[in-house]
Amino acid sequence: MTTVEIEYCVPCGFLETAMQTQRHLLEEFGRDLTGVELQPGHGGVFEVRVGEETIWDKDVHGGDVDHELVADAVGETLAVDD
């Protein structure tokens, strides 16, 4: 099984976005995941990782998290692991 990790900047107020992303992934893949973990961070970080692979990075993809693109990337990772 796979764990998704969401690291978010606490001072930036990204907790709500992290929780929305977590909820979306659990609704989409709940049975196929070990968990979706929230990891508090700082410095403007918002990253979604599956294992060692970063599948969403605010600095690369922009400030607004596209939950569908994140879900697609997680889905691709899960398909490879099958």
C-alpha cells in the first residue's frame, strides 16, 4: 500500500488547502492508500509526495492546487505499483 504525504506551510495558512487535498485523495483512493499524512512546514512549502517522488510542488506548478491533477498523478503512481 501507498502513503501520500502533504507538506504545507503553517505560517502561510496552507492548512485548509492541505486538508482539502487530503480529503480529495481519501475520497478518490481511500481503499488503495495506507494513508494521507499532513506534515507541517514553513518557508512557503506546499508539496505532495508519494514515496520519494514529488507529484505536486507549489513552486513548480503554481500556488493553486489542482486536486484533479494531483489525483491523476497519485492514480498513475498506484497503477505502477500494481
